[in-house]
Amino acid sequence: MIGTQSSGQGHETSFAQVAGEWLGVPIEKINVVYGDTDIVEVGGGSHSGRSMRMAGTVIVLACDELIEKGKVIASHIFGRPIAEVEFMEGVFSLSHSNRTIDIFELARQAEAGNLPDGISGSLSVKKQNEMHTQVFPNGCHVCEIEVDPQTGFSSISKYVAVDDVGRAINPLIVDGQTHGGIVQGVGQAMWEQIYVDPTSGQPLTGSLMDYAMPRADQFPNFITELNEVPSPTNPLGIKAGGEGGTTPALALIINAIVDALHPFGVVDISMPATPYAVWQAIQNAGRKSPE
């Protein structure tokens, strides 16, 4: 049970991967519960590229504590000192013997009350953790844009992104977030605009009939790669992946459009660089393109 809320990032998969890997149990045995305030007592939300880094770390810390608690219970069941109990791949074993008990059977015996003195409840732990050390994801994005000077219409013909998110727990999910982030950033740079009538104060982009959301047919197939350099600030080496696509897209798109318009004397253009804004920038520059 975890206190960070998924809004499409696939937390239930990535978190299960971390818990399954750390405990050595199949991922299909992990059930991630979030968003239910009857069950999850505390949570810090999901924002600022923090969920995998924060939740992944606290999952690892909780798993380590769970294993240590399990060793105490296994020691009681085996009737041997805790120093002789080992844990690997979801199984507690007694060194120098063939005696073993898997983590699920251990949990069942704990639920039945087979617990040593000083251990209460069951094979469960609660863990909270605060992280104040920053991480620094980074990368490089490059795009190619074609601009029609007659209409101001701009089209992206190629987009390449290389991102360092630290260790990628699930590269497929990170890739999906990169795609979504790019589209969100490009939307802000090229189309999305809240426009209010300056005389009446009436919003003129009050619905998706008028507000220009980006669409799939406005983009080429992205070329994306990961350059994984683990962060030293947390046990999983995670940086952040949720905002890597969005952050560079704004400057990237505007710089590409301005570069295309350089022959016309355009040196700057404000977001969003809509076709009209691009056409108007060309007219205002007042310089004909060289032959």
C-alpha cells in the first residue's frame, strides 16, 4: 500500500517490479494498492518527477525491514539463532541444512499466531521516508521542423530524444512517458493558448472546440533512447522520467522555428508559435527570403 497516486504513469507495474525484485517473488504475486484513503493513511501526491524515486526508495526500505522481521520469525519457527537464517529469492533457509520456508508460508504462520516474543501483528511493516537530496535527470533533444512561409504552417518532420533518467525500472513505461511529455511540451510551444477577449474579458478558448490540443497526426514517430547513469542519492539509482520530454520541447521547437525563419530576419517568436504567429513574424520582419 503506497501513498502516491498514479494518473497514467503505470505505478502499479513499476512499484510491483521493485517489490518483486527486492523480495525475490513473482511480480504477479504483488498487489499494489493506492488512492484508497480507507487503507492508505498518508501520501505525498505524485508530482515533480518524484514518484518512482520516492516510492521506490521507501519500498526498498520497507522490503529490507520486512526481510529482517521475517528472519526473526523464521528463527523462531526453525528453533535456531537468527544468525543462521538466510533469505534469498523469497525463501528463508537455515544455513548448513535443507530446512526452508517461503515468505508466503511464513506469513501464514505469522497470521496464525506463530510469532516469537516481542513481535506482534503479522509479517507486515509500515515505513515512511523523506528525501531532501535533489536528483538531476538530463538529456538532449533535437528536432527538424519545416515551415511554409506562405501560410506560417510548421510541421515536425523528425524528433530525437536521449534522456538520462538514472536507472529505468521499466524502460517501456519511461518511453511512454517521454512520448507523452514531448507532445505536451510541443503543444504548449506550437498551439495551446488561453485567449481572452481584451475588451469584454470573455474567454474565447473555453472548450476543446477552440483550444488547440495536439493530436497524434501532427507528430512523426519519435526516436527515443535512454542513457542510464544511476543516481548516487538513492538505493535504486533513480533520477526522474516524468518531465524529461516536456522540459526541452519548448525551447527546442521555438529555436527550430526561429532558425527556419532566420533568412527572413526573424530572431524571436513568442509561444505559442501558431501558423498565424509565424506568418505575422515573417511579415513584421519585412525581409524577403534569399533565392
